Amino acid sequence: MITRDWAMQFAREWIDSWNAHDPDRVLSHYTDDFQMSSPYIVQFMGEPSGTLKGKDRVGAYWRAALDRLPELRFELTEVFAGVDSIAIHYRSARGKIGVELFFFNENRKVIRAAAHYDQD
């Protein structure tokens, strides 16, 4: 079971990693073969399914996103803890509101993640 304290700690580190524009630091929270889904995968990577698998492919996507959005910053709004998952609610510097869902393995590494946004 994931505690609220652990979920908050993960969320703060995840936000700080993104705000540092350090994709390797962000990727350190994930398994090598994790799966990521996001509407921006379609836009930035041309992947019609909106899903990528593996650190190499997702890392390339995140690097492309950071190159295109150098002002990208997140502000943590709320964190929700589940049995083996958490949801992070945040606001970006561009005014978007996002929620990311993270599913963890027994080592508390992310095996699957999905991003959701309030607008295009």
C-alpha cells in the first residue's frame, strides 16, 4: 500500500526533476520497460497510439518536449495515493492543468504512467 507521505515525497521529487529540466533524473523513477501514454506523444513523436514503451523511447520524447518548451515548469497542486498507484495534479507554467497517473512495481518504480490534460 502506498502511503500519502510516500506519494507526496515521490510527487515533490518528480516535480523538482521536471523543473530542473533533467530527463535522466525523471527517468530514474521508472523501470527500463515502462509504458507512457500522453496526448503529446502523438504531437511530438508522431506516434498515433499516444503510447511509448521503454526508457529510450520515452526519454527521447521528453527531451524533444523540453527542447520545444524551454519554459516548462510544474507547480504541484495535489497528490492522491492508491494501493499501487498515485495521481499527481499539477499546473504548468503555460497554464495547463494536468493529472498524471503512476502505477508502481514492488520496488516502487513506475511501470506504467498516463498523462491527462485539461485542454489542447
